[in-house]
Amino acid sequence: MHRNVISRSLLWQWTAFLISLCLALPSWADEVHLQNGDRLTGTILKMEERVLTLQTDYGGEVKIDWGKVESLKSDGPLKILVPGESHDVLRDFLYGAQALRETRELGPESPVPLADVTAINLEPLRLTGTITVGGNSTSGNSSTKAFNSAARLTIQAYRQRLLLEGKYNYGQAGELVTARNSLASVKHNYFLSKQIFIESFGMLEKDTLQNLQLRSTIGSGLGYQFYESARTTLSLSLGLAHVSEHFTNSPNTQTPSGRWSLRWEHAVWPDRVKVFHRHEGFYDVNAGNAFRINADQGVRITVYKNLFFNVEYDLRLNTQPAPGREKIDESLIFGVGYEFK
């Protein structure tokens, strides 16, 4: 009996000692050593565009210039994108001659030099974009309905960028249809350098009130990416296109066209408020030298995580519309949406 009491006492003493030892040990954290001798601790989130993002308890997300990092050490595996060797032509075209590896440390003595690391914790194929829906309905002394939706997706892989867009608008007042139009487009960008890209594109448009059964556009051109960051995106492209139009009350037309495109987004308040402006313009040579512009601009306000409230003003201009139709169509759209990040 006496021995059992002693054994239990020793067991409880060892248990208490081990618990106190665990509590006394410092919690593990990722470490980033800078070239000036500073050491930062936290959780390494990602590195892209030569900017390392570190989540800290004392300052939230800290952005660090990758060129100022001397070494880093992580408690968990980091996925790093580095130059690799491949004999798969298709894979190299999509992703480039790069390989995805895992490591816990990087520094002067590591097998992979820091200068060769192009990204951390980023997949070679990335999807971003937004989906927005809106509308209203009234009844009583007035009866109106409206519905609009839009989806814009961007798929990026190494030198490739694919932009997909779809829009649909419908409006009704009583028995009268006041709006019914849709648009679908695809753009492919191949980057010759960090800023310069070749763009190929196609677009389909329908508009009941413009008597437009179908307008199809294909073309290509050159573009320049002024900014591409988490906060600001700005690109401009110029090129040539072929446009085919089918109307219900006038002859069909086919024309060469000059085309320009502008895409701009800026986070006024990062992760909270973003303003945007996108437009495409065409100069249709064989269609009365018509100028056509599709433009949308507005603001997105984050409500909760990836959910946002959207206010958008859309403008569509055609200086040579179908007979009896107006040159300008305008719409003010309120909606909610989801952002892929």
C-alpha cells in the first residue's frame, strides 16, 4: 500500500513538471531575418511580386520587400515556386519552366537561392474574379421588375492570363419590356515581358431594344500592364477587330474596326472599398464610321469577408444605331456580390 502511494505521488509530480515545462516553452513562430539585422516573427502568408506578407500579433499584416530578406524559417512547410526543368512543352507554355517545392528554411546556405524564388504559397494556376446579382420588383400603383447579373473571372498561369466576362440585364414596367441585353466575352493575354502582352479576344452581344439580334467581334492587339498588384490594376490595349452585326430592321453589316480597351481597379481602402472603371471602344469603318463604347464604372464595398455591395453605372454608346433607336443607353445598378481571391 505504501509503495502505491509513493508511485502515485511521483507520477503526479512528473505530470506537473512536464505541464509546467510545456507552458514555459516559447510558442513556435515563423522567423524572417532582414539584411539590416532585424528579426521579425509571425506567420508567413505568401510572397508574390517580390513582396513577402507576414501576419503578426503586434502589427497585423506586414509587407516586406523580398530584396531585403536575408533568410527565413517556418514552423510548417512553405510551397515555393522556383525555376525547374521540364520536357513537357504544354506545361512550359502554361506554367513556364518552374517547379513547386516545399521547404521550411531559405537563406544563404540553402540549396535554393532567395533570388530564384518567384513565389511562396501561391499555386501556379490562380483564379480571381467577382459574381454580382441585383434587381428589384414593385407592385400596386406601379408594376416594375428588374434583374441584372454579371460574372468576371481571371485565370492566371505564368505568362498566360484569361479574362472571362458575362452580363445580363432585364427590365419591365407593366407589360412593357424596358431592357433586355446580354454580353459574353473572352480575352487571352500572353505576356512577352512583365508589362507587354499580346491580346486575342472575342465577344458576343445581344440587345432586344436596339434591334440587335447578334453582334460578334473577334480581333487581336498589343497591351501594356501599367500596374498589377493587390491594390491597383491598370492596363491598356490597342488592336484591330472584325465586327459582324445582325439587326431585325436593317441590313446586316460586316466591318473592320479599330479597338481599344482600358481596365482599372483601385482599392481606396484595402480589403474594404474598391473603385473600378472598364471600357472597350470600337471605330467601325464600314458601318458609317461609327464609334461604339461599352463602359462600366462604380464602387464595391466589402460587407463581410468576400461578400460586397456593388454600385455601378453602365454606359453604352453607338453613334450609328439601328433606325429609330437612341445612341446612348444608361443604367444604374445596385447589387450584391462575391469576390474570389
